[in-house]
Amino acid sequence: MCYSQFGQIIHAIYDLDADVISIETSRSHGDLIQDFEDITYDLGIGLGVYDIHSPRIPTEEEITTAIDRALQEIDRSLFWVNPDCGLKTRKEDEVVEALTVLVNSVDKLRKTTNSATV
């Protein structure tokens, strides 16, 4: 879901009974995560941790910060790390570099937390 007001439609989303939902959050600078302070969502959720609309490659620190913020409100066993939306607007070299940073960030986080889930 791109550019959503998740808190306004959470009940409809929940009623879809989807295993996992993917939501754009990086362009809103993670503001959507605040919705989870008041809402319990116990299904899988992927929050976008970098803006695919920009050719700028995110840093590991930026991705780690986004993940850490999300994990303050979302159970790590339900959390999926992914880019915002699809990658069709980016060139292959940009996608490979950005996804490499994303994977490296997740790997480091898993090692520091001694957890296979993130």
C-alpha cells in the first residue's frame, strides 16, 4: 500500500486475512509506525525501509534506524524488511546496490540481537 493512512483502514486490512501486507513508510519518514502505538496488528507486515523513487542509495545506518523504529511497535516475528513499493523505476545497478545495503543491515542486526527474525 502506497501513501496510506493505515490507522483509518486498519480494520478493513485486518479483515482481508492476508498473511503479510507491505506498506510504504520511508517517504513518510516512518510516521505510519505511530499508528501501531494504538493498534494491535498481529499479522505479518512489511514496512518499506528505503525510498525506491530516489536514485540515492540508502546507508546501512538509515535502514537500521528505520528497522529499529519499527521494532519498537511491531513484533519482530511478524516484521518483514523490504523497500517501498516496486523497483521498476530504478536501474539495475541502483537496485542491486540498495538491496545489498538492505541485506547487510538486516544481517548485522540479526547478529547483534542474536535473532534469526527481523
